[in-house]
Amino acid sequence: MSKELKMPTKYQPQEVEAGRYEKWLEKDLFKPSGDKTKEAYSVVIPPPNVTGKLHLGHAWDTTLQDIIIRQKRMQGFDTLWLPGMDHAGIATQAKVEAKLAEEGISRYDLGREKFNETVWEWKEEYAAVIREQWAKVGISVDYGRERFTLDEGLSEAVRKVFVAMYNKDLIYRGEYIINWDPKAKTALSDIEVIHKDVEGAFYHMTYPLADGSGSVEIATTRPETMLGDTAVAVHPEDERYQHLIGKKIILPLMDIEIPIIADEYVEMDFGTGVVKITPAHDPNDFAVGNRHNLPRTNVMNPDGTMNDLTGKYTGMDRFEARKAVIKDLETQGRLVKIEKMVHSVGHSERTGVIVEPRLSTQWFVKMEPLAKEAIDLQKTEDKVNFVPERFENTYLSWMENVHDWVISRQLWWGHRIPAWFHKQTGELYVGMQAPRDSENWEQDPDVLDTWFSSALWPFSTMGWPDEDSEDFKRYFPNNTLVTGYDIIFFWVSRMIFQSLEFTGKKPFNDVLIHGLIRDEEGRKMSKSLGNGIDPMEVVDKYGADALRWFLSNGSAPGQDVRFSYDKMDASWNFINKIWNASRFALMNMEDFTVEQIDLTGNKTIADRWILTKLNKTIEKVTDLFERFEFGEANRHLYHFIWDDFCDWYIEMSKEILFNEDEEAKQTTRSVLAYVLDQTLRLLHPVMPFVTEEIWENIPHIGESLVVAEYPVVRPELSDEEATEGMDVLMELIRSVRNIRSEVNTPLSKPVELLIKTNDVKIESFLKNNTSYIERFCNPENLTISSMVRAPETAMSAVITGAEIYLPLAGLINIDEEIVRLEKELAKWSGEVKRVKGKLSNAKFVDNAPVAVVEAEKVKEKEYLEKQTLVLERIEILKTQI
RNA sequence: GGUUCCAUAGCUCAGUUGGGAGAGCACUACCUCGACAAGGUAGGGGUCGCUGGUUCGAGCCCAGUUGGGACCACCA
């Protein structure tokens, strides 16, 4: 070992990563270069909710973005990656309320202002945690531009958008059935409702006709809502019930008369064909009610208890009331049967409680014109490019069937709706600021759906509504958005239509969609299962680089991935391999400097070969990055580093570094240093910490890998002849090893007596055997066996003499070796037969592309050659028996 | 009901416009040789869910089918 190394023999991520991120920040390397001569490349982070810590999904999401941004930065783009967080209205408010509840306090005890102050404190606390986590994962965002959805500029953008949409009739206020969360006591949009199959029941009951001529049977899953029934409906063409249409019926328990109406909404084949109509508690019934001018009787309070229109049930919780209603119906003999059934019930995404369809006055966004614009965009050349493409269908089908969007929320934490009502006249005013005589006006108490502000994120963070802002002009539209398929509807779709509406442009060119991270058993990670894995624990154990490698390696785009400690081990192993290869290079560099790197010297075939392989790897990886195929790119890097560089090139370089003269060593050191440098650059976007650490130790010029140039193909370094020659050499070596392994007896020194190469010695590859030489090798009793016969061109480049012979006598069991060779012969014969069959098929020769046919001919020749060689060896061995 | 994904080695998964089935882990044998034993070398293991079709040629394209998952809609 010729050089003292600071690097330990094992890769220790904790030591490598400590302090590195802070150094990058100190040097301000993540800031856009602002170089106007370069193309801009921008990404905005999907702002995480300030509700808590980040999970593995966030780590995945940000890692992918960081890989993209780091590569683009190295490629010279003027890159902006803008960080930020989302106030996450309902989610955050629910968390803070839960925390307050532990202290026995409700938000009403504090009042709106005080409560919001508490939430701001919470926000600061969690924002700090999130920034710490970002740092640990190593993401290269520009903190100078960090934004928060509730900060001043973004709030202005929200108000501006609201007012403009209101003035364009894209926002309206009205009384409709919405999804109501009785726990959070707020309205929810359709997509905030999660439908789950639950065990419920179908309650069959009878309503008596007012004229006493009998009764009709009705079935419902929500009997408590019958207290708000204002009609009973049948299908207009239902022959069974023609005589009932227009009659009255008595609503049991309430003892009021309600009409029997005919409406095509009723399905004759379903249930009894008679439906109770509750316009205030069901969207379909609401529509029926409108057609027939039915009263809307709302029987519930905002918290899900029955209101004072329900008589004896007043104050009961809705589920308590359900039981009571059923019991009373049974007492009256009106309960026919209870049929158990599994049905789909809406639950609040945030609080988990069962959502109540409820009549309520809310603000809505009129979706039809916005959706149309967004759909039309996808028919143009300038469409948003979804990766993988199939998610465009998901997005479009949602857009095509979208309903109006409820945007008001009965919460305190969020953007207050810029609408005021006159205290006396009730007149409505919508504007950026309160009306002048503000004392006479009262602002709408509601806030906006969180997604209303996040929909503006790609441009509101860039200075919009100031369209002359530098960032907006330079970095909008964004280039790429990275997010999970689970929020295409919530976020991606809304960014697209709002961006089109307000900037006239799509918000981003590409959307890279990834899946979810599951646990090792393939289950979703969830709090209730307790199977969540904290990314920080993974980083502490394996390092951020290993986690990033795993995350970018995990799966094909758009597919879910299972977290796996086995794979984390494999990731660590790979980095350890890189680490040790680098140690080897450094040990043999003496005081080698970057100025001494000279690739024009007398290179060995191995030198020329690895430089060629490097070029191919650069080309492949660059291409795959363009298509966001990081997993495939990683596989190429892995193979290049482990198989080509470590297993072959480093081993061959030892012959030079340990034995040759100084001049030869300098050339090898140059290649080692160059290839390592280029490899570290290629790896840096994926594993920024360890690559930077190693790079600092090897000869290099530049401040940091973060801003070092990304490798490009250098055609002058490629050498196809060297590739052919190396193929021969490698095959030779493998053949020798193969014999040894098969018969479990090592080969011996005479190998080197018979193999002469121009510039590469292969002893080191067979070195294991030397200790056996004395014991097993009897030079007087040598068997000659031909091993490899290479094409003449390659031969002349590599090996003197047309054939390689290995002396095997006394070293192997000839019978066993013959058995093994006959197996091999069968394999080659099979291949020859297959290829010959193909080539003798006129249809193949006529139809297949010329290149394919030519390739088959080459294969034929190659297989025949192998077949002959193996046959020859068998013959020779047989003479020895 | 609609859309969609998955089914490839014991396990987890790749497979890039159709042209000789791959990786990691696990397993077997051997190897402490001046980067790495969390390593090296060699090896075993697959009728690519099933059935048809298109094609000279299908893991890949088409139709159907089985099983599993996801999403959307509906569910009085």
C-alpha cells in the first residue's frame, strides 16, 4: 500500500454524510445559476403538508426530483428547484384540534384568532422538522425561494383568482347537497370522500296510504333520514303502482302527509320499486325534489345530531337515532325485515368519520368550461406529457366526468374567502379587500379548500400575479412535475386547468408519476397497521445514498414498490463496492494530480476497452435519464462499475501497477483516475454524498460535484477492436476457470508458459492456482487441450498465435472433463441447429431485416466455431485415457 | 358497470419501439490472492398464468380467459 488513506475499509455513511449538506448550503450551490445564456430548467416541489413528518413516499418523490435537477444542473442548465409547504387546511386543523383536545380545550374556547396563532406555532415547528428531513435526504432545493401556501404572496394570488373567477361566473354560491364531515363540521369535495365497503343493513318498512287503502313497502340503508322525507316516488311506467301516483302517504313517526310522485329516477327492478325521497339528505333525492318542487327538510345539525324538527329524536346522534327509529317502527309494526348487506359508504379522508350528504350553502367552482380547456389541451401538440402515458387516460376520464368543485370549508385555518355580506341588506360583495365601509359588512367566515391554493403553486410561487416577475418569466412553465398517482385528481388536474385559465399556459411539460411505497408484505403503509417505516431511521442505518439508490432503482415508472431491508443491504453493498474500488485507485495513485492525467499514452487493451465501455455507459444513461428511466439507468451503472470496472479493469490494472515501469503506471493511473472521475459524476445525481466525498479525495478540479460537468461521450476514446480483443481474453480466462471449478481441481502455472499476449497478462486471474502448482503439476506429463480460438483480427490485437493450449495432465479427472465438455457440446449443437433452421427458412431470410439476418449468420459462424473447438478438446482428451 | 395495472427463477422484481430469457437476494461447490469475505470464481434453478390469433419470428402486439390489486361511477 503506497498511500495513507483517510478512507476506512468499510463504507460508513454516517461519517460520509455528516456535515456535507451544510457545506453545499454554505457554498450556495443549489441556487439557480441565473445564467441567461443557458436554458432554464425548473421544478416545484409538491409541497408537503405541515401536519407532521415526511414518510417514505415523500423520500421517493423528492429523490426522483433531486436526481432530475442534479443531472440538469451538471449538464449546465440554469436549474431552479423551488421548495415549499402546504398549510393543509383540514388536516392541520384536525391535528391541532386533537392536540388541544388532549388539554381539554376546543377551538371555540380560543376563538378564531387565537386558534390560528396556535396553528402557526405548530406550522413553524413542523416546517423545521421537514427541512431537517430534506437535508438528511440531500435534496438540492433553493431555500432562498421557499414558499408557504398561506404566505402573503400566495394569499394574494388566491384572492385574485377567486375574485376573477367569481366575476367570470366560474365561481358561484348556492344551496346544494354536499358531502358533510360531521366531526370537522365542514363541507368536503367529492374526492375528499373515501368509499369503503362496510357491513350495513337494508331496512324494509311500510308507509301507510293516507286513504287507509293499504301501505307500500320501502327499503333504505339510512332509516334516520326518513324523518326528512318529503315524498315517496315510483317509476312513471311501473304498472304495479300506477294507481298510487298522486295519492298521499303518511310518513310514520312524523305523522305528516307526503305525496306519492312519479319520477324516472326510480329503478323498477331495484328493491320494491318504491323510493323514499329526502331532498335535504341525498343528492339524487335533491334532484328529484327540484323536479317536483318538494320541500327540503334538513333534519340534522352540523355535528351529525338530529335537529329540532325531529321531535323526540332531537339531539340524538344520527346512529343513535337510526336505532331508535327502527325500534319505534318495529313497535308500530312497520318494520318488515332487516336485510344484512355490504355496501359502500363514504368516509372523510381526514377525520375518517362517515360522511353525511347534507343540504348546505357553499361556494362552488363551475368545472365544465375549465375542464373543457384542459381536455382540449391534450388534443394539441403542446399537451402535458404524462410519464407513463397511461396516466393521461386516468386524468382525462376524470376531467370528462368531473362535477362542480365545492371550495368552501367551514374551518378557520386557511385562506378566508374574500366575500362580504352587508349586515343590514345581506348584499354580497366579492373583492380583493373588504368594502370601504367595512364596519357594515361581515366577511364570509369560511376558508377555501387547501387544493384551491395548491392549484396555483407552479405560478404563484414564481411571483404571479406579477407577470413581469423575473422568476415567472424565466421559470414558468415548469419543466417537470413529479408526484404519485394518488394525487392526480387532487392536484395535477387542478394545476392544469387553473394554469390554463390564468396564465394561458400549461403549468409544466412533463408529469412523472410514481406509485406508492408498500411494506415488505406488499401492504400499504398506514398508521392503523403500524407498518410505516420512518425514512430517517433508514437513513441513519444505511445512509441517504443507499436509500436514494434503492428508491430510484425500485421499479418501473408508475408501479408501486415494496420497501425491503434486503434491498437496502444490496444498496449498501454496491456503495461499499464503489468505496473500495476508489480506495484501490487512491492507493495506487501516489501523488498523482489531475494535470498528469494523460489518455494519449500507450494504453493497454484493457485501458482502451474500459474507456469504450465508459462511453457506452454515458450514452445509455443519458438517454435513459431523458426518459425518466432511472431504474434502467442504474442497472447500466451497476453493471459498468461492478462487472466491467471492478471485476475486470481493476484486476488487469494490477499487472501494470504492481509490475511495470513508471511510464506504464502513469497511463494506467490516468485511466483509473479518469474513469473513476467520470463514474462519480454519473452517479452523483443518485448518490450525491458518497460521490462528493470520494471525488474530493481523488485528483479533481472544481468546487464540488454538484456543479461539475456531467459526462459526455468522447468518441475519440472508443475502440471497437479493443472490445473484440477483450472478449477473447475474457473468454479465455473464463474457460480456464471453468475447468477448474467443474472438476474441482485447480489449474497450474504452465498456463502462462503457453499463452502469450501483447500487453496483458492474465496470471492474476488464475493466480489462485499457484499454490497448487507444486503439488499437482508434473511438467513431464502434460496434456494439451485447445481452449479458445479467436477470430484472426482479434487475435492479432491480443494474442500471439492462433490457439491457446492448456496443459491439463495430472490436474484433472479426464473422464469428468469429457462429460462436462459433452454437455457443452450438446448446448452448442443445439444452438447451431436452431440458427441453421432459421437461416434455411426462406420466409425468414426474405422478411426479416437485413441486419437481423446478418446477425444470425454471424451467430452461426460463432456457434460452429465453438462446436468445433469443444469437439476438438474432447478428441484430444480421449487420446489421453 | 367503466378504466387500469399485475401474473417471468425459491423470494422481490427488471426486460426500452417483436429477433438468442435477466438482476438482486436465497441456494450449491471452491477460494483469507496487497480495494472490498457485507468479497471473489464457477454453478443449479424458469413450458414468461392459460387459450387462440397476427407474424418468417411473440415474454413483448391483438382477442378471449383465470387469479390478484388499484381507481372511477353506482348502490333509494
